[in-house]
Amino acid sequence: MKHRTIFPYCVGTCIAISSLQAKEKSPNIVLIMTDQQRADFLAREGYPIDTMPFVDELASNGTWFNKAYTSSPASVPARTSLLTGRFPKATHVRSNQNEVDAYFEKDMFHVLEEKGYATALVGKNHSYLRSDRLDYWSEYNHGGKVGSSGTEKGDAFDRFLKETQLYASFEPAPGGIESQPVYRMVDEATEWIKHVKGHPFMLWLSFAEPHNPYQTCEPYFSMFRDKLPSLQTSAKDRRMKGERYETLAEMMELGHVGYSQQLDELHSIYLGMMRMIDDQIRRFTDNLKNQDLYDNTIFIFISDHGDYVGEYGLMKKGAGLDEIASRIPMQWSGPGIKTSGRPHNAHVSMVDIFPTICEIINVPIPAGAQGRSLWPLLQGKPYPEKEFESIYVEHGYGGQFYSKKDDTDYLTEGAITKNKYFFDELNSWTQSGFTKMVRKGDWKLIFDMEGNGQLYNLRRDPLELKNLFEIKKYSQTKTNLLQELLKWEIATGDPLPLPRRRYHFKKNEHNYMFNDM
């Protein structure tokens, strides 16, 4: 697809192309995304520390979901699903190594471009997208800005980030808040928006934090050090979680030597990173208010997946479909969105975001999109509750499961390196095979390709330590959830390519899969 050369921004210059035909009343859209953020680490969810007060304030002025899920707890599959509205089995992107294989008809930025929106990415991409697809592209990753930052101070900080080997800094980061990528990103995003004022825009503001490297500057570095809530689990609980969790811990100890003695420090830094992000989101929205853009802007806040943050004696993610890795924060605020105060009861997914944006900007939801539009829910209008009574998540790239019976040369595979602090938790042992899950109300079922099942009551057992799958008392619940999982498995079969002749493809206007309303 040919790149539109509209609204380029470079050192304060801007060229407006008159061919952009946009309606003044079209809402701006800002998709704010964090990387590897726990959904339950927010005060609105009952967390004892107020990690993100401004994000919670935004949620209270809109609609938020406490049963929102990623499509897969790994960055590239999740982000591909976000952009296409399709589950990983349909996009063909089931691992962080398959971004070039993304399969879809149209994605989020296709329909926004066709509608006349100026588009930008500021931050982490980690998807199939390339810079020529958007009007403005400023990519940041876990090592800072991709390419030169343009300033000596920024380049120096990015060198510091690379020295962490994607792990952590146990001293306050140098340079103060102005050196942090989250601060620099807000500056760049604000400056770009100044040059598209008068036209609708869509900004993907994609923070690479609080993902490792776990690092932050003062005052955030010390902010929660003496206030840490106790972890709910320990390494002892890891044994009942299964072999993958034990293997993950073994590899992590080899790659991040001594990490198990550093869990409290890592926990504290992680919370500080969340507050640092929160303050920058506040600064960004204040900038929009100063430009008189805030009231006509829809804000979406999500993360791609979660982080163990010490639970089961682990950091990062990788081993399974636990709530702390699979459930994500999701909230919407802005014009037309109802202020609910309480969490919405619907079970929703990251794949629902693209179809919702389509309905907001009044364009057809493209063929092949599997998510449902949440627009009626966000407006407080009637919707079929049965459509949203459960949700589905995928894990794995296929093949047989790797286990301890197989070669455990983590170095050759690339899970660890000879460097003291490098470990990739997404590897052959944690990502092989296929596992699926379904959540319905208080209950959750996980089922894998070998017929192994897990059944949890999340209200009584939120850390999923007591597997009820084989307990006779819960046999009917298990059967019901297996049927629900099978329903999702069938419904999310990829319809692309659509029949080319004669057959009519029936589609609900909101892309509901199970109900016609």
C-alpha cells in the first residue's frame, strides 16, 4: 500500500495537503497502550496502592471493563489482533517471530486512512506495521528511540537502557524524567498533533513500559519501596502450577542471576514505572486541553498483556494463561461514551477494539474481523448480554509441547545468552503447542491439545492455585465451560477468503458472533 505523504512533521515544520477530506466533527482517537501491565494493579480494582490515579480518573469519566482480555499473552500476536480485530489463529501470528505472516483484509489504519484521518505511531510497534503505513512514525522500543533521539541527552539515556540487557536497573535511572522515553514520547506526540489541528487524527501512543527493563528515575524509583503489598503466592506455589513454570524459573535464574532474591525490588520499580506513565498520560491530556482538542477526543487505554511481578516467584510472563498475564486493563472515555462509575459486566477482548473504532467513525467493519463492536455498550444502549457472557484467549504456536524430556540447551535455543543478564521468557519450552481458555463469570477453563484441563473459580481463587477440573462436584460446570470453549473455537474459524460467487455472507451490523440484534 502506498504511503500518504500528508502532515509530515520534522523539526516543527508541517505541510498540509488539501486532498484530506475530513469532517470537523469526526472524533479524534488516541489509543494509549502500555506493555506488560497487570490489570489488577489499579486502585479501582482494589489494589492497595494508588498506582495510576489519573488513569483511574479517566476510567471513572467513561466506561471500563474488569473482564477484558488479550487475544494471546505475547506482544506480537496481541498487537496484530489489536490492529486487525482477529484472533491469532486467523492472523497466523501466533508467536513473536511471525509478524511478517499477518493475514487479514483491512486493518485499523486502512479504514482510518480511507476516512481521512491523519495517523501516527509514537512508541512501541512490535507488529507487522511499517513506517510507510502511517503519516508520522516515531518508534521507541525497550532500548529507547529507534535511531538517534536527536539530542545528546536522549542518546545517552538510550545507551543506558541498552546496558540493562532488557532486565533491570537497581539504582535510580540517570537524567531525570525528561530523559525517560515516556516523557519524550509525550513531547513528540503533542508536537505532531499541533500540526494536524483542524483535521481528525488517530494516535497510537504506545509506551514500552512497565515491561522490563525494570527501571525508573526518582521520585518514582523510591515511591513505593516502603509500601509494597505482600505477594499472594510464592515459589512454593509454582510446583502446583506445573512443569512449564518450574522450567521458566530455572531459565530465568540462569539468565537473570539472582532474580529470585530481587523480587521485592523489581516489584517496587514496576509500580514506580506505572506511576511514571500515569503522570505522563496526565501531561499529554493537559496538552490536548490546551489545544482545545480534549473534548472531541476518544481515549482508549489498554495493555497488550500482564506480568507475574513476583507471583509464583516469577517475573515477566510466558508459562500459561493465568489471569495476571491474560487479563488486561481496558477503558474508554470521550464524546458519546457513557460515564458508568462501576466496571461494565461484559466479557470483552482486545480484538473488539478495531470493530468498535469502525462503528465510531461510521465505516463498515471489514470482512474477516472477528471482534465485536462495543459501541452500543459504551453508549449505554441495549445489547445482547449473552453475546458478552464469556471470552476466549489463545496461547502457543503449535507442534508438540517441549518439556524437560527434550533437550534443555537453553543457550543454543536462545532463551539465555552467556551475558549475565539476558533471558527471553518466550521460547520453545513456554510457547510450543496449543492451549486455549474461556472465562465466563466467576469461572475459567483452560484446555490444551493433549486433553489436559484446568478449572478455577476466580472469585475464590484469583491466583488459580486450586485446579477443580477432576473434582466430581464441578463436573457440570466443567461440561458447560467445555461447550463454551468449543463454541468459541468454532465461531472464530477464519472466514477469509469469503466465497467469490453467489453465496451471501450474513453479518451482524455490530459484528456480533452469537446473537442477531
